[in-house]
Amino acid sequence: MSQYGKEVINKLSIISDQFKNKEIEVVTIKVSGCNNEVIRVCQKQKIKIKIFKGENFEKLNEQVADYADILVIIEGGEKSGTILLASKFVEKNKNVYCIPGRITDENSEATNWLIKQGAMPIISLDDLTQVLE
């Protein structure tokens, strides 16, 4: 996870107060990188979170895609599991959103590629707020 990814996660937590009375739950897989930061921030902010754990990432991706309504991707390298998770959401006709990143940053390769393939970019906190409403 880059400093940019950490900053984005912390900025996204700012809007959590707007959704305290709604049935919004963050879903993630217990792996390194952004996922750990999302878990840390959610626990700190007392945001409802479901964490899938295990060693079989294909099964975990399937479980997350079955459970969650939308996917918001913050970062992912070219060889990360990010694209595989996004493909599960696409297979289930669920929306995939991505935070665009710098074109020179390897942690942004997956998000930028997914946006090029049709994932919807989130370029502001207002965009995320609209997605969650």
C-alpha cells in the first residue's frame, strides 16, 4: 500500500458519519495492503465491517462478491488479486468503482486498468457519497 492509498482510506472514513443511520457495511478480505488499513480505520471509526478470512483467494473473492452489493477498489498492482475480485463482481452484474491513481505508480496499475475496462472512477468524496446513497 502506498501513502496515497492510506490517505484515500483515511479521507473516505470522513464520510462515515453521514451513513451512521444507514445499513452500510464495509466488506474486505484479511490480506495485506489496503485491506489492513481499511480494517484498522473501520475499527477505529466504529464502522460496521465484515472480514472474510482464509487461504483460498478464489473462494474468498466469490464470497465477497456474493455478499457485497458494490466493489470500491483503492489500489492494486498488476499482479494483485484486485482484478480477479473485480471480475467476480462483473460476473454477478455488480458495479465496480475505482479510485484512479498516478500512472507511474505500480500500486495504481489495477485500478487504472479497470477504469479503462469500464469500471466507474471515484474522483471525489461526493462521488463516493452518491454511490453509497
